[in-house]
Amino acid sequence: MMNGRILMKVIISHDVDHLYWSDHLKDLIFPKLWVRETLAVLKRSIPVKDYFYRMGRTFQHQQHNLDSVMALDKQYGVPSTFFFGMANGLGMSYSKRKASSAIKRLIDSGFDVGVHGIAYQDIDSMKKEYEEFFAISNLDTFGIRMHYVRFDETTFEKLAKVGYIFDTSEFDKENRYLIKSPYKVNNTMWEFPLTIMDGYLPYKFDDAQDKTKMIITEAIRLNQKYISILFHDYLYSKGYAESKRWYEWVLKYCKQNSLGFISYRDAIDELEQANE
């Protein structure tokens, strides 16, 4: 802290895209990964060591790293939110039954959970995802982020009508980051623009570190009260060593530079109080 003052608050979240090897028996996620990563190592975009770890991991039963990420977040006092899919698509193929077990374990561990949405245009499909998550989680209120941060000009209003208390899908893929304050949709749902997303940072640690520092410094200069950071739990592994190192570093960096951690729910409480 600087003179006991928090400069800005950081919201950490995790999209849970994969759970188990068997979930992908009927899709092409692994063949696509084998081709993509082989091309990457041939182009020297990733180290050879990472390549072999990634190839080996595709044959392991567990495809998530929820326990390791939970432990790290607890170590740094991070009240993170984990988003789970209620429908399949774009490589997310696990069942609601398998998601239910992980969701309940996270809630029991003191973490918040929300929906990792597939439907972003059809309101009936959006309602179905909402209702199925409600039945599994037993939470009265919760938020959402769209898989692959997909949205159009109608998405946020539809999500507000469905009943979500927040969404965090707005992201600038062209510029690869977004510094923008939270705002309310239909006077019912808060939109928290996604500031930093792991997959849109350079893979090399030094470059990712420099880009992150630049974004945070600019957000502070613009007097942002909140920024949000997304880290996919499956990246917390030896096959993605640079991403793993970056996430460990960013938590330390926030702690050491007067940046506090906050959940979406607590940020909403602060925003609502400020608007009274």
C-alpha cells in the first residue's frame, strides 16, 4: 500500500474449459492441439520441453488444475471466481454432472462460481444455462462470462433479462486488452469489462510481464477503481510454464504494488453503495 491506500482493486477469475480426458472422446480438441503445438514448436514459438509436456498431458485423466489454482489463490488471499460451462461447444465438452462436483467443491472451499456461457444470441438457450446452473449451485445470484468472450450488440441486455447480476465478457480482442470501468446494463446487471486475458498476452514470460505492467500502469493513470484478470486453470502446469510463471508473478506484483484483491460480488456492493 502507498500510505495505507489501495491504488486499485483487482478481480481475478478463472474459466474452467476442461475437466477430464474422457470428455473429449467425441470431439477433435486433442488432434487439433497436436497439430497446433507441433507447428508451434517447429516455428520455435514454444520451448521443446513445453511441447512434450503438453503432448503428454493429453493422455492424462485429469485435464484441470483447480486444486493447484485454489491453493495459490488462497495463499495470496485472492477471492477468485471460477466459471463453469452448462452447455458444450468450442472445445468445452464436459457434462453438467462432472461440473456439479467441482462447483460444489469450490463453493465449500470459499470460492465463488458462475456460468461460462455458450449461448450469446438466443435468449431461450441463455435461460436454460442460467436455470441449470441455479439448480446445481443453489446460489440465488451469480454472474457469467461467455466462452471465447463472444458477444454481440444484444448479448448484455439479454443476460440482464435472464437474471445475471454481472457479466464479464466485454473484451477488446483487436488491442488485446481493455481498460474500461464497470457499468450497469438495464439498471439490473453490472458489466465488468475484462482487462487482461492470459491467451492474449505474449507467451514469453518477460514480454507478458512487460505488457501486464504497461496495462496496470495505464489503468492507474486513468484512475480506474477496478480491473479484471482472467487466468485459465489448465494453464497452471508444466506444459505452459511461461503462463504458470506469469500468473504466480502477477499475484505477487499486485500484492507488492498497492493493488488489492476483490471479488465481483464485493465490487458490486461497493459500486451500489457509491451510487446511492
